[in-house]
Amino acid sequence: MISKRVSEMLRSRVSYPLAREYDVRVVGAINLASNESPYGPSPRVLRALKREAARVGSYPDPRATELRQATGNYIGVETKCVAIGNGSDELVDLACKAFLNPGERALIPLPTFAMYELACRVNGGVPKFFKLPNFEWRMAELKRALKGTKLAFIGRPNNPTGNGMGLRDLRGLLASGKLIIVDEAYAEFAGYSVAKLATRTGNLLVLRTFSKAFGLAGLRVGYAVGNPKLIEALEGIRAPFNVNRLAQAAAFAALQDKRYMRRVVARVRQGRTYMRRELTKLGFLVLPSDSNFLMVDVSPLGLNASEICDFLAERKIFVRDLSNFRCAGPDYIRITVGTPQQNERLVKVIKQLNEVVR
């Protein structure tokens, strides 16, 4: 009874590479594995959720009209250029449904966010993988890899590497005429975006989220920005009540307190600088990052990623083992930037480990 494409996907054993299990109820535990905001949402969001809770017996606005308008104002684009999704994950899936015919290929540079591959496969597409040399974005090689594909997924900044393709190179990809889907989940931390460009470009779709800088990961709200024709296609195939009432109210309230978000971003950037400096001092290779996380080569300690993750987990610190990310390799971990206290605790524990193994 299972469809052929889903049967093939299940046989391939492709799945989302979930982080190791962790118990947030453990007193003193620190989760630096999931790229969540360590500061949570604005107090204004929490007040909005309390007010909206009394109305959960009624369906939400099926068009998310107020949130679309507020999001358009935030980006500086017209409402008709915005679609709201149940997290950007849903929008990745909708984009594959709308723009990828069965059997067509999607370029997926690696390592990157696993949902691109999963959405491609479950919708009958064929992923075409391209390993980023030294985790770097090289325009000439990417353009060659685009041949024979219908579209490409580009993380900007990319997860888990933390770096982003330059604007000039991105324009080069757009010149190919292929649909380029740019995932800007970490745009607030990076300080760069092509969302406005997407509204004026026929083959660019930008995906963003409220999960990271706005601290709404548990409510699942994302959005797409593109020209009206692309957005109309996404709107035409999405479920009418895809974003629940609480999520819409929370995201709308978050956009009314951008000052809070900017303070969070500033603190995360400071923490990112601190952690990269301290880890580099200990001999680690820490990739430059425009995001709220760092990709770190732990091999200088003579350990692999799983071993160092086990060591940290025993001390109630959880970071992401990248061994199960395609093309990341066994020596890399990803560390989410936490609060100053969390960052300092992580560095202290790694210093202790460094002294033991050396």
C-alpha cells in the first residue's frame, strides 16, 4: 500500500540525523546541540500567548493575514510576496511539491540541512549531491554541478558549516535560470539577506524562520519570500490551517519587539567570538561562522566527534555530533552559542579534557 517513492526512500534508510537524546529535566544540563536561542522569546510573546490561549477552541486565520503583513513589513516587501509555513521545514517540502517534477534532480551541496534531501526524495525528486571542497563555496564548480538539475538548495549561512555564499556568486547561480532556494534560517545573525532581491527575481525563493533569532523553535513558524508567482504556487498547495493560532500570535508579537531580537543577536555574536577565540587557542580548527553555532574539528585532541560528545554529555553538556551528516566526517562537532555562563562552562570542561589527553 505504500507508494513506490516512499518505499524507495525507506529502503535507502535516509532519515533526519537527530541529535542524541538529552533530558532537559536534568538539573544543570546545557543543550548546545540544537541551535535554539538560549534566551527564549520576548516577554511580549509570552503575554500574547497567554491572551491567545483562551481562543484555542477556534481555528486560526487560514491565510495568516496579519502575520503575512507584519512579516512583509519586517522584510520590506509586499504581503503578496510572503507565504507562512509550519516552520521552514514545511516550506522546503512545499517547494519540492510545487517546483520539482518526479524524476527531476535537485542540487544539494554537502554537508547541509538534511530536510532538503528528505523533501526531495519524498516528493519523487532525485538529489544530486555536491561535496563542498574544504567546506567552501566555489562558484565555478557549483555552476558545473547545476547542469541537469531543476533547482538547488543553498543554505546562507549554511548548516552546519556556518558560512555563506557571497552575493556575487549567488547572482552567478541565478544567471543559470535554475530555481535557487536560499535558506536564510540564520540571517539575523549573519546580517545579510537576499529576501528583497527574491521579490524581483523570477527564480529565487528565500526561506526564513522565527525559530532561531526570535526564539520560537517550539512553535514552528517559518516563511518564504519570493515573487508573487512563486508565492501563489506555495499558497495554492499548502493546508489552510497549517500554522496554529498560538504560533501566529507569537510570531506577530515577536515582530513587535525587534529591539529584543536585536539584543539577543548581539549577545550571540559576542558569544560566538568568545568561543571561537578560546577553542582556537586550544588548537581546534574552528570554521568561520555567520550563524549562532560553530563547526569544530576536534581531531587535534586525538579524539573523534562521538568520543568528545560522550565526554561532554557525561558532564551534562550536549553538542551536536556531525558524524551522521553527509560529508561532514567523523571529526566534526557543531556547538550552538549559549549564554556567557554556558559558553564559559563548555570552554572550561574542554580545557580539562585537553589537559587529560595531552
